[in-house]
Amino acid sequence: MLRCFPPIFPPLAVFLGLLASGPVRAADPRFSPERFEPFCERVFFEKGFNPRLSAMERRLACGDPRPDSIGRPWSEIPPTQARYLLKTFLQGRGHHEPEFSIEGDRLYVRPGRRSEAAELEIAGVPPHWRVPRKRAYRGLPLTPALLDEMEGWTRNEVQSAGYACASVGAAADPGTGLIRVEIAPGERLRILDVVDLSETRLSPGVLDRYSAYRIGDFYSERLVQLTRRRLLEDGLLQAVAFSTGCFPNGVIVRRDPLMGPPRELRVGVGGNTDDGLRVRARAKQIRLGSAASSAEAKLDASFRRQEAGLLGRWHYSSSSPRDYLEPSLTFERLDDLSIESRAWQISVQHGWNRELETGRAEARIGPSWQISEIARGPGPGESTITFLESSLRWLSHDAEYFARSPRDGSRFEFDLLQTQKDWGAPFTARRGQIRGQVLWNLLRFDPPLIVLGVRYSLGTTWTDREIDAAALPVRFRFFAGGTDDLRGFERRVLPRGGSGGLTEALLGAEARFHKILFRRLDPLAFVDAGRLGSRSVRLDGTVYWSPGVGLRWESPVGTFRGFAARGIVSDPPPGLPGPFEKWRFGLSYGEEF
């Protein structure tokens, strides 16, 4: 039997079907296909955006049809999985609100605005800590890696101020770009003791020979890191880890050393336009005996200067593990524009090494016997002398810690050579020299904004009678010029004539602006000045000036420096050969101010 339906049924059926299928959605204009370009077969990014994914990230998001050792698990990536992974990758690049649309097997991606760091706020600052001023972070993508960096930097700084067990956490607001670092500092603690977690079979106190901290001082994470660097750079250990145990009355520093092979070979390359290519090599036998004495052969060679030597360091006292005797045999050849010399020297030095609150001091004294020859230029020809050599060195902890990127600290050196007629020399002479360098991080930014440096050298040679400098061996004379002091003049050409001087006074000042060009290059400006004298404790009237400018690049493989300097002579002596005042350009690799 046929059944008849009223005429209203067809529209009602369509309406019920639409209800069953859900609401009708208009196409989102933000995801119109023409606004996207393919990144891979199934993933499309908004036009003009380059996600810069690594090869592995691209493989995880797009799939890889190539055969794999375990089959083809990544040959096809479902859009939902690709969406999850790409969201993680984009957030790691500062895009915290990406938008996605899945159409069939295609994924459309709108990365959204990139969040950038705008301000840093540090809360919970302890009372005895002067907060450093962080720079060079504004405008960087606000990523988890940046938060980790800020957190680690804050932890290192506050722990270096004595708060050994401070806890630090960082968070950020992607909308405003504010980074907030919260510190729970705890108490400022002193070092109670240092304990070793592994056996080394070395005498007690040997590892403490390298410590930049002292028992009873406030804990400093920076000094612990410096101690670790000393142990590794000297080759005593292959690896070492430090940890801390915090107690109400202080800190126990735990040291976990790992012994490496007893022999080490190191080779380094550097150079500048004065010396040309420079090669340094060292072959060292480490840990001779339980006191960790050593013996080494070294080579330091460039086109202008070559030095080779054998030396040993004997730590003879278990009660004073930092003291040593150092016998050595060295050969040195100098080939400057106005003089060429060769010298053999045998020395025995006694050394004292002490760690002070703000740096390390080392004193040395001992006899030396030298055979020298002037092959070209003014000089006594062949000479054999015996002399007493003594020195004092000071290096601040800041200068040593920032040695690879100088910004703070000081160094000081005093050398004294003395020979007598009755020691086998044809004359009596004493040569004293003071050298040093001071660096300031102006405005206390980290990384620094402006680094101001001053270096100086004062020296003279006293003789028993009026002796001309040309009558003395090269080690008793003073020369100037080149990247070490007066950059506007050729290496060691002053005083003019090649005979050298008996007195010197040199001063150099440099201002460096750290990473302000393309966030990579340091422009710098400097002025060097100096006077020399042909007599003891007397300077001639001529002043040598050397103003200049330059660029510095602190690359991952070392520091490159370039400069242009003008040599200027004020009140020149009569008959000064020319042209002497001119521009000079220089390049160096692996050297600093």
C-alpha cells in the first residue's frame, strides 16, 4: 500500500539532516590556501615566513620516505602529530601563539607574533649583593633557552657573592616580554673544608695547589670554576667535577677528580703582522711522583722570534706543595729589523706561589748562565755572563677568570737582572722593569658595554760606569715599537739605530665598546705614548705618540684584532731618518690588549 506524505516533509527532512551534521562553518579567511606556501608536501606556512627548522626537525614534522635501519617509522607524519611538534619548535623560536588548520591531510600554519625579551626583573636580591646590569638581551626571541640562560647567569652571579646554596627560577610573560628571575638566596656562607670523592694517589695538598679559593673565605662559584680551569689547563687532571654541601655554619666543597694519561701534547696557533704566524707547542710529562712534579719541552716560534726549551718543575716539600725548583735550558733567537741575536741560557729558579684573597702572587729567584751572540746590528758580539734573575708576578682573579674575554682585573710584573764583574762578566749591571695592566668594566654591564684598559712599563739599567747600551747583551737593553707597546711604529725599532736604550717609560690606554656593531664586533680607540733614554734613570726629550682605532672580533675559535695607528714623534732628535711618521696597519689572532 502506498503512503502519502504531506507537502511539508521535504524541507523538514533537509533541516533535520543539517542538524544531524552539525552547524555550517564559513571558511576562515585567515587560512585561505593562497595565503600559504608549501614547506614540504603536507605542511604549508604563511607566505613570507621561514621557520628555519633543522634537518631533524624537518624530518619529524614532514616525514622522511628514505629507508631506515628500523623500517620507515617517519615516512608519513599524521597532521595532528605534525601540529604538536611544530608548536613545540615554534615556541622554541619565540612564537608562543601559533595557529593551525587541518584540511584533509594538509596542515596550514600561521606562526603568529614573535615574542621578544623587553625587560629583566630580579626579585629576592640578598642584602650583600650588588646586582649586575645585564645587557644584550633586549630584542632576542623569548625562548626557553633564553630563560635558562638568564637563570644560569643569575645563579652564577649570586653564588659568586657567597650564597652557595641559592635557588633561582625564571619565568616570562610572552605578551609584555618581561623576564622575572626569583632568587631564594639563603645565608651567605664560608668554605669550611674541601673533600675529595675519588682517590688520586697524590700527596695531600697537591690538588689544593690549584685552588683559587681559601678555607674560611666566602664561597664563590666563580673561583670554583677558575680552580677547575687551572686543573685542566695545566694537564694535571683529565676532568674534575665540583659540588657543594650546605650546612648552617658553612659550605663543604666536594671535588671529584678524574686522572688522565700522564703525558700531554698541546699545539696552538696565533700571530700578528709584527711576527707573522706563531706556533706554540708543548710536550709535558705530568705527575712525576706523588708530589706531581713535571718535565716539559716547549717551542714558541714565529718569523721574528724563536724560543725552544727544556724545563722541569720539582715540588720538593709536602708541607709547602706550591713551592718548587725549576731548572731550565733555553735557546732564543731574535730577528728584528735592526738587530739579530742568539742566546743559550741555563737557569735554576726557586719559586713561591701563594693564593691571596683577590688574586695569585708568585715570586722567583735563581742564578742564570748565558752565552749570547749579536749576529747583526750594534752589540758586543759574543759574550758570556752569569747573573741573578728574580721576579714577582701578580694576577687578580678577575683578570684570570676573564682571560678569554678581558673586561676586568689587573696584572703586575717586576723583573730584576743583576750581574757583577767578579761573576765572570766584564761589567756590573742591574736591570729592573715594572710592567702591568689594569682593566675596568665601566658601568658594570654584563656582557660589558665599555672596557677601559691601561698598560704601562717602566724600566732602567744601572751600570757601574757610563756604558753605552750597545756594549750590553740584549737582555739588559730596552726596545719599543709594535703591538706590545707603541702600535704606530714597527716592532722594536725604537730608539732609532737598533742599539736600544737604558731607560724606558711606556703608557697605553684603550677604550673598547663590546659587541655593538652587528652584535659581534668591538670598535676600539687607543693612544700609546712612550719615552726612552740612552742613560740610566734618564729619559730623552723625544716623545713617541701612537693614536689609533681598530676592530675586535671575539670568534668561537679565538680573538681577531685589526688596527690603524699613526706614529707621531714629538721633539725628534737631530738626524732622525725618515719617513718615520706614518700610518701603520696591523692584524693579530689570539692576542689581546
